[in-house]
Amino acid sequence: MSDAHAARRERLLEHCSASGADAVLVTSPANVRYLTGCTPCGASLLLTRERALLVLPGELPPDDTGEHPYPVDLPTRSAGPEQDTAEPAGRAAVEFGATDLAVEEHDLTVSRYRAVGVQAAGVRLHDLGRTVERLRVVKDEQEVADLRIAAEIGDQALGELLESILVGRTERHLAMELERRMIDHGADGAAFPVSVGTGPHSGRTAHRPTDRRVEEGDFLTVSLGARYRGYTIRCTRTFVIGAAPAGWQVELHRLVFEAQRAAREALVPGTECAAPDRAARELLYAAGYREEPPRPFGHGIGLETREAPQLGPGETGKLDNRVPVTVGPGVHLPGRGGVRIEDTLVVRPSAEGGPELLTITTKELLAL
């Protein structure tokens, strides 16, 4: 991966050179990882055309393997005890002869920005903006491979849970078990807090698990994501507990399933970012289900659980090839519960078979 990281740094420098900056300071943890492979630890990355420097915290804890989480192919420097790594990086910009330094103002607090300015006295500071985030939107095949493994881990954990006895267990206990299973299968950890919603809690977005116990006849909605080598996925499925679902449960699940399929089929390079959301929402609206205010049914995903592009109503821009996104429409009926189905896919052209589905756990309405 060192060659891939070097190529990413080169693309960033080319962009900054065109805008007049001769040095770049990257402080966002996800962006530092994208450019170096360094796991999040508070490091800062300084780049010039001739040199690169990774500044590490003065007290750097080892990662889970006992190794210090920084790449060996970059020069490193340690910050002082309790010192922000951006400060010695700013000072190094002066040492390297920089005159214009681009910084991530959206990541730096006011106090950190001022501290960098003090250390980089005589160097003009410019806003780098979200340049690195834009570079991250289109993934290379190694990144897609890591996303595939993250998806496989999530599918394995969920599949094992569905084979166990669920009635009588609490939402909180099931969520904890899913997180443990993902780690057992090789995940760095859960990409976000696992959500398990039963009965009237099912179908809700970002539901925090409670001590409610699973009962016969419940809808059960599970939303999870594994993190592997920093890359994350999202998968949401809704099942029913008991021998046979009620008629309203079958119809609601069918509607959400069809809406989600319509959104997935709209994932074509060159199409408007709002198209998948619109395709799903038209079906839900026609059936009388409206969400006010409307919550976007999808977004980009990668080193962060929510990245560009956004796939919501009114979004501008168009989808590119090799962009991983989530598609997750749903309906929640207060007091009764609901259905939400979410996948992580990679946008691909029709010549390559269309969107690549990463999360393959069945979306059928299984009776557990």
C-alpha cells in the first residue's frame, strides 16, 4: 500500500501547487490515514514537493497488535508531552522553506489554528478546504477490497445471530453480541454503535438499544457495520419473530424492499446524486408514507461512516464510478414498528455488471 499512499500524496500536492500553496498540513485523522496508512492517533502530516513528515504524539500508545501504528516509509518526528502534533508540523514548514501553507481549517479549532500560525511565523496560511475528502470519494480497488472484507465480517456476524434463539433476549444484549462477533471475525471494531430495535422500536433510524425483550410477533431491525483496516460498511435488515408474519408486516416489508431495489438500480455512473433517493421516495409516497422532514436515504461511506456524496433530496452533482454508497429507505409507524433495509454498494457501470452489492445477507422477510 505504500505506493498507493505515495500516489495519493502526489495528487494532493498537484492540486495544492495549482492553487499556489507550496506546503500542506493535514490533521484530520481520516485524511492522515488515507495519505499514509497511519491509524488514528492524533498524528499530523506535513507535505512539501521535496519532503514529507509525519508528526506523532509524544506519548504514542501501541495498537492492538503491540506495534506502534505508524508507517515505516515516512520520516517521523515526535511532539512534546501533551503538545498538539500540528504545532511541530507548523514549525517544520518553516524549516523546510515553505512560504504558503494550506491547512484544514474545518478540522482545526481556533486555538489550534492560532498555535500553528505562531509556530509557522512568516508563512502564509491558506484553507485547504475539503480537498482530501474530495480525493477520497472515488476508491481504488484496494480500498474496495477492504470494504468487501468489512461487509463479509458483518454478514457473518449477522448470519450467526439469526441462527440463535432470540425470543426473551434484550436489544442491548443482542447489540453487544453482534459487536463481539464482528471482532471475533477480524473486524477492527464496530464502525458505529450497533442498533437493534424490536417491536415498536423496529424501523427507527439510529435507535439506541434498550432493555426491551424480543417477543413473538415482533419486527426485529438490526443495523450494523464492521470496520476493517479503517474502512466501514453499513447493513440494515428487518425480520419478524415467530412462525408467520402478520399481513401488515408482509405488505410493509414488500413496499420497503421494492423502494430499496429501485434506489439500488439507480446507482449508475453519471446519474444525479439525488436519483436513488427520488426513486425510493416516489414508491413510498405513492403508498402514503411520508417522512417530514425527509431524511436522506443514502450517502457515501469509506474511512468514515458518512462521507460525500450525499444521496438525499435536492442534492447536486453526479455519481462517479467506484464510489461506495449506502442505500437505506425505511418506514416507521409510531407505536407499531417498521421496516428499514440498507445495503452498501459500489457504483459500477452497466458494462461491469452495474452496482456491486457488498452486503449480501438476505433481504427476505425471514420468520425467526
